[in-house]
Amino acid sequence: MLPPGGTAFAGRPAAPGVLHAGDAAVRAWTSLGWTWGGSWTDPRDTQHFSADGG
């Protein structure tokens, strides 16, 4: 797991700051045309967004 400190969050717990599909932040950014790292396949990066598709 990279980074090793992220191991506790690998299961996507319901914790402050952990993004999930359908969350308000994910909906807001994707409505502007950004892609969410949680929908990427390699690497999957659930805490980031990209204006150019990752």
C-alpha cells in the first residue's frame, strides 16, 4: 500500500475527509468536468481530482 500511512483508510471508512462516490465533493467537481481519482483504474486515487483526466 502506498503510502504505508494510508493503510488504515484502504477500506474507505466513513471518516472525515474520506471521499466516496456520490459524496457532495465528488458530485461538485465532476459536474465541472473534472475526473475523480476513485474512478481511475491504475492507480486508483480516491483523494484527488484531475482537470485533464488523470
